[in-house]
Amino acid sequence: MTETPTIEETDVNVDQKAKEAYFTAGQGQLIWARFKKQKAAMVGAGLLIVLILSGFFAPFLTPYDPTIAGRNKDYLNGAPNVPSFCDENGCSLRPFVYSFKRSRSIETNFRWVTTIDTSLEARRYVVFFPQGDEYKLLGMTFNTHLFGVDSGKIHIFGTDATGKDIYSRTLQAINTSLAVGTIGVFIAFVLALIIGGISGYYGGWIDSVLQMITDAVRTIPTIPLFMALAAFIPATWSSETRFLFISIILGFVGWPTLARRVRTHLLTERNQEYVLAAQLCGASAGHVIRRHLLPSFTSYIIVDLIISFPYMVLSETALSFIGLGLKDPVNSLGVMLQNVTSADVLLNYQWYFIPVFFFITLVLAFVFVGDGLRDAADPYADTKK
């Protein structure tokens, strides 16, 4: 007869299998296993995925064109339209918003005043997948949106002074700011690998010269630099050209930190046996750096890239906020934050602050994910108490 294993034997077998899986797992599997244990990093990763997808699919998720062409001239500085199911007229299975009327008189100091019509006939019911403004997504043209209303327009985040839908602008701004950060990080990443790799591999006078250049770039003050560049940007430049220019400049001033880390690692690894073996086999310096040295700390490079994203987004937002970066009609988080600086907005149009919460969430999500990856990539993380 076959003996049934006891509970203690079962626990021992499970522990042995867990240990075998741990010692045979690859680097990526170990990082993921440690990353999953960090709740803040997992929450940040979830929020980051949602925000990235929301920005990418913004034309579908939003009901209107976020540019001047999609503005609502009859609802300037309009308050958010919050869908509801019930009111004093009864309940409905479909969510609805109310119609509105705008007027101004001497009693309101000639300011526009919005009057809500709460009658049953004035209900505008929310519909899903309506046809609306055309947009391009994945190289194809569509005109179907996630939601809308059967008549008139709906603005769940309200409108700005020109009548543009703030919800549509917010999601488009997330996509723009992430695109600027992606281009900037990619340029900084390539420059850091090239300069840091050459500096760390060769050392000597080459290292000294490259480190002088690195230190010189690090000492360049960003704000005065962009003030000088803004003075020379032609007024005839299109929004796309300005967008590309800002992205390139952010990349060219953001590489020194990563280059220093690449150099430090290569200085300690270039005398290892596997590097000497590759050199004795006739491998070129580029081959040794590309195929042997850089892959030895790929996880740290990925972590540095993730951590660099919030700084790029913050840089774009700060520059656009002070008027040195992107400008209307481009929708970016920095451009939208320009609208919240006046006392009139603070007192009368508080819905202008909604994009601020998206900006804070985006930056914090990157920070949490970057910190989680940095801890997960630490080979001694499991031994630290």
C-alpha cells in the first residue's frame, strides 16, 4: 500500500519546491515576485496602466474634439454636467443631464449666469457609442465615441472660457505629456548608454573628457536655458514643431544622471573574467559593451527609465505652466494648469482644478512604480531587514 504523506511532509515538499523555483527562476521572474509584494507599487502600476490607456484612447473615450473646433459656444465656463437617475420628476433607467439657459443682466454685473432647466421635457439622456467628431486612432479614422447625449452636449468636467470640454482636454493632455516624456526619456536613454558606456569601458583621458562634458551639462540651469530658447523660437512654428523641439531639449539635458550610473557599473565590470574572455576572442569594444556589459544590469536601466518619466513630465508641465513650453492649441497638463492661476477661477470656476488631480495621480503612480521596481531589482532585497 502507498502511504499517505503527513501534513509535515507535505509542508516540507512545498517548501522544497518553492526553494527550487526561487533558485531556478530568471532575473525577470525574481523581480516580478518581489514587486508583487509591494502594495503601493501594485496600486501605482494599476493607476498608471489606466491613465496610459485613457490617454491613448482619449479620442474614443471623450465625446468631443478637445480643440477649438469642438468647443461649445453656448456653454462658456460651464459647470460640470453630472448624470443622475432620479429627480423631483421621477426616476429613469437611463442616466440624464439637464438642459441649461445662459443670460446676463445688470443684476449680475453683466456676467454670464447659467440657469438649469429641471423640467421633465428638458432632460437629455446619456447614450453610448454615438456618432460624433471624427478622429484618427491606430492610423484609421473613426467617429464613434464612448458616450454622449441624445440632444445637445454633455460636459462631465465642465467647460473652460472658450467652451472646450475639460474632460476631453484632460485625457488628451495626459497623452501629450506622456508622449513628450517618452521622447525625452528615449533621447536621454540613448545618449546615456553611449556616453556612459564609452566613458566606463575605456577610462583614462577619454573618461575624464566625457565626465567634464557630463558635469557641464548637469550645471546648465533649465529655466534660464528655456527662457533663452523661447526667445529664439519663431512665432510661425506649428504646435507639432514646438512639441518636438521641447521633447528633444528635455532629452538632451536629462541624460547625465543615467550616464553616471552606466559609467560606474562599467568601471567595476570591465575587468571581470567574462569581459577578458570576450576580448581575447577578438570581440570589439562595441560588441563587449552591447552584448556583455550592458545586459549585466538591464534591470537597473529599466528602473532608471521608469523613474525618469515623472521628472520629464514634471519638466514639461513646469515649462508649459510658466509659458516656456507648449502652448494652446496643444493640450498638455502644463497648458491646462495655466488656467488655474487666477483668483477668478479659484472663486468661481473650481472645476478647472480637476486636471490637477490627474496630474498628481500620474506623477505619484510613476514614483510608486519606480520605487517598487528599484527595491525589486535589488538582489539583496530579501536579505535586508
